[in-house]
Amino acid sequence: MISFDHKVKVYYRDIDQMGIVYHSRYLEYFEESRTELLKSIGISVTKIEKAGIMLPVISSHCEYFKGACFEQELKVTSAISILPKAKLDIDYSIFCAKSSILYVKGYTTHAFVNKYNKPVRVPKMIIDLLDKEGLM
Amino acid sequence: MISFDHKVKVYYRDIDQMGIVYHSRYLEYFEESRTELLKSIGISVTKIEKAGIMLPVISSHCEYFKGACFEQELKVTSAISILPKAKLDIDYSIFCAKSSILYVKGYTTHAFVNKYNKPVRVPKMIIDLLDKEGLM
Amino acid sequence: MISFDHKVKVYYRDIDQMGIVYHSRYLEYFEESRTELLKSIGISVTKIEKAGIMLPVISSHCEYFKGACFEQELKVTSAISILPKAKLDIDYSIFCAKSSILYVKGYTTHAFVNKYNKPVRVPKMIIDLLDKEGLM
Amino acid sequence: MISFDHKVKVYYRDIDQMGIVYHSRYLEYFEESRTELLKSIGISVTKIEKAGIMLPVISSHCEYFKGACFEQELKVTSAISILPKAKLDIDYSIFCAKSSILYVKGYTTHAFVNKYNKPVRVPKMIIDLLDKEGLM
């Protein structure tokens, strides 16, 4: 399993009138963490896109246990457990950075498509980098 | 089953550099449709909140089949099928308004909590209104 | 002067913990209204972009007089007063749809650029359509 | 003058179909930087709000010189130059973190209001902290 811990801080723009992070914002925190996870093993989303491959989200799931508050610091852990065949699965857990209490968990699934939105094979470069990290 | 069709239009702010709606935005379209569904049967989220009850999202799920584009018109159908015991389940389907092709489907689950974030019974007024619509 | 009235409704995603619309969201309401204003006189932003011309915002200004609330309906009036030479100026006023009280006013200025982000002349088609509406 | 440099990184959620940050997002970057500026001199927005004082934005202005891209790192400098009488003025400049090229500049003005949205005096604690930093 490859995993990465990414810190985010909650700002006013994220908070709704219940005084907690609006639920869809956690998907944005997932994206931040995923981008940094891939970068940490040498995969730049910018470079993949320049090579004509995109990774659209094809499913997302979130369980919200506790609502994070303004100025709270969160740890967003993302993890890849399986070498992708056609699709890439990424799991996320969001914790209060201070108390380590779990606030949110979820996953996203990504396809690999070309510029014409046609599914393509997982690029060999990505497989090689994930393989090097011990994924099977 | 109670259902409601809500129209949304995609604007520039919703579109990412793949030229399609950024995935978390569909959860916002779900929210619009859900608010209008509840309003259509006499349930105002504003009034519920003024009575001290909130309906935070406790889980969300989305399947993305096709990406909507700038200036596209979408129909966001939301539906309640079961009289809530402790939690309220709402299902969504998003279609191209013109072609009726399915773009996204998903669901959200909501708790009923008081100001101190403690779970409370589903307010009788809500049960009555849903019951009147034939839900069981 | 060309002007257009566009209705928007405030949803939960727009509201911050002061219980009012988060200030940057009004710029998104401006964008909705601007898109519809242009469309009303035959200018489709999608078509302009397909022709290789983009209209990035180069300045924006907002005065916030009153904060709009959840489920409130707003009227977003946008207006063009001067035939653009190199830049397009658009003015906005946001009113409570019910009371007509002014909540926000502001403006945006737009450049005309090509795919390489180089300034270009205002497309003749746009000048002609604005001219037809009586702008000078 | 009191100033603070805050780093932000651009993610996919921020980027529009021109491949640059959607213009209203810079106001969110301003907010991040402002929150950290105030925190750096001992002013917690959370604590001010708990004391019943809010600082709504009453005007905002932005000049956009260059569009930031996905995965770009930005430095958002915020500065307070004048001891607030009734209103707090904050200036911002956003630079490419690498090249120090200026991308965006702007300002926000904030009122001080109580829970009933009535203007109040600038809290003495804030005046004292700004005064200690040498503001006049």
C-alpha cells in the first residue's frame, strides 16, 4: 500500500451556516491529498495531462462522522492498495490533525481516458512507478 | 415515492480544465434539487433549522457517467422512497435536459440533529408531510 | 445601455457561518448574469471560445451592502453601457427579488485574448451585435 | 505596515476551462492570507467571533494580470497599513512563488458588526495589537 499524509486548514469559505465544512468540500480536500500522493511517487498530474491522458473521477463516496470547524487543521490521508487494471482506486481518511479523531472517510475511482474521452490502458510509466512502490 | 425535477444550468465557475463540471459540483446540484423537492411538499429547510433541527449529510455517493459542459442545461431529479426512521435517504439522477441522457447518479443520507449535534427523532411534521405523500 | 435581469436562488453551499452568502460567491452570480446578458443579444460565450477568443476577467469590484440568506431569491442585473474598444466593461446590481432592496453592486472588466493569451481586437461579430442594440 | 506571506498551491478544483484559476478563487486566497496575517499578530478570527464581533467584507477589488495554473505555487502577501477607525483595509498581492512575478493584486475592506449586524467600534484588543505592531 502506498499512502500519503497531507495537511489542510479549514477557512471561512469552506464553512456553512451549521458552522462546519460544507460536505462537498471534503472531495476537494481528497483531490489535494491525491495530487500530493501521486507527486510523492513521481507522478505529476500536469505531466500526465500534457501526455494526453486524463484521470476523471468516475465514482466518489464519503462518510461524514464529524464536521470540521473554521481554522481547524486536518490530516488527509490518501492511499492506493491495488495496482490499477483499468481503473485507479484511492481511499481517504480525514483526521483532526491535533486529536487524530476520524472526521471523514471515503474513496474515489478514476478512469484513464484520452483527449476524445475514450478509455485507454493505464500508462506504463504509472504502472512502473506503482510497481516500484510494491503494489500488486 | 416522492420525486422532483429541478433544472440547473452549468456556468464557467463549475467547469475544470478537462472542459467538464468539476466532480464535487454535482453534490451542490444534488443539494439544490433536494431543497426544492422538500419545498415542493411543504418542508422548508430554513424553517426546520429555525426550529433547531439540522439535517447534516452523513454519507454521499456519486457515479459519474458523462461530464456536463459549459452552458449545458441539466435536469436533476431527486427522490425519497422510504419514510425515514432515523435517517433520510435521497436518490438523485442528473440528465442532459435536452437528450435525457443520464450523466450522474448518486445518493445522500441525512441525520436529524439538534443544536448540540445530538441525534433527534424525525420531526413529526416531516413524517406527516411524507406520509401524506404516500411514503411508507 | 443593454441590460438583463437574471434570477438566482441562494443555496446552502453559498452560505457561510455568519448565515450570509460568502462574498466571493457574488462574483459567480455576476458570471451567471453576464452569460445570460450576452446570450440575450445573440452572443454565446461557448461559440466565441470555439472561435478561439476568450474573455478573461482582468478586474473585478464589489460593494456588499447587505448579506443574502439561504433560500433567498435574488435578481442579478447586468448592464453594458459602452461599446468596447479593447476591453468590455460590465456593471452589476444584485437585489432581493421580493423587496427590490439593493444587496450588492460591482463591475467586471474583460479583455479579448487568443489561445496564446495575446490581446486581440474585439471580434466584429460582437461589435455588430452591440451596435445593433444601440451602444456607442 | 504589517504584512504576511502565505503560500497556497493551485489544485484542479480552482482551474477553469481556460486552464487558469477561476477569478473568484483569488478572493478565497486573499481570505486564507488575511486569516494568517491576523493570526500572526495574535488576532484569532474564531475568538473575535466567539466574542460576538464579525468582520464581514464590505468591498473587494481585484486586478488580474496573469492566470495561475494547476499545481502552481503562489505567495499571497497581505498587508495592513492604517490603524482602522471604523473599517479595516487589507491589501493583497499574489506572486508566482518561484519567479516572483505579480499575478493578482487587490484589497478588501471589512466592517466590524455585532450579532445583529449593527456596526460596532473596533474592539480595543485589536487596536492594541495593531498599535503594538507600530500602526498609526
